[in-house]
Amino acid sequence: MFTQFRDSVETIVEDLSLIEAVLPVRFVGQASRNPEDLGLTQDEQMQILEDFRDGKYNVLVTTSIGEEGLHVPDVDHVIFYEAVPSEIRMIQRRGRTGRTRPGKTTVLMTEGTIDEAYYWTSLRKEERMHRYLATVRRTGLRPKRKTTLLDYS
């Protein structure tokens, strides 16, 4: 489960822990915000991922730290606690599921709130990106390379 804020990670883990058969774990970055909100060392992060793969936990609650660079093959459901306006983050988060078998993505949002606007914004941006990529494939057009200082040396 993805959330934007570390404070939400704590609350979600606490609430999910009350549900029988749900074994959630907090997975955050290495930075510590204060003595009550310590980050996880790299070794702790690796241990949590290993424990998740081994079934000790069945819900990984994380922030953006879980979007890239993790290989957790048996994830079959990704939940967005709130929508994100970035198509890249949406794609990265969705990419955490369906690696070894079909997966599912759920985005939690309340109608008429900023979350709904973020959701539709990211979908439109993603659609535009796919149209652009299709045009590039079809026509062979490439974006112009930006000039840098090295071009004038």
C-alpha cells in the first residue's frame, strides 16, 4: 500500500493490524524526522523485504521509497491510499504488481476532493505520454536535443 506521507504509514499500519489475517509492516526511507519517527537502515529495509517475501508480513505500507528499485515478485495487489498527480509515480507504483502473475491496482479517493482531480490528471498525462510514444514509434521523430555548454567548447 502506497501513501504520500510518513505519518499516514504509521496510522495505516496500526489500523490494518486490527484486522485478523492482515500482517502489515512499515517500510520507509532511511532519513529520521525526529526521535519518534526513525528511518530504517538499509539492513532493516532488506530484512523487511525478505520477511515480506517469506510471508511474515502480507501488507507492505510504504511511501515513495517503494516506487522504484525494489523487486518483490509476488505482489498481486497495489493500493494507493490517495491518488497522485504524477503519471510517472502512478506508473511506477502500478509496476510493483503483476510481475509473476496478474495483478490488481486500487486507488482510494473521495468523490469531489483533490484526490479525484489528481487521479484524472495523472490518467490524462499518461494517455498523452502513450500517444506521444506511439507517434515517435510510427514516425521516427525524436525530441530535439537541448544545447549544452559542451556544444560550444
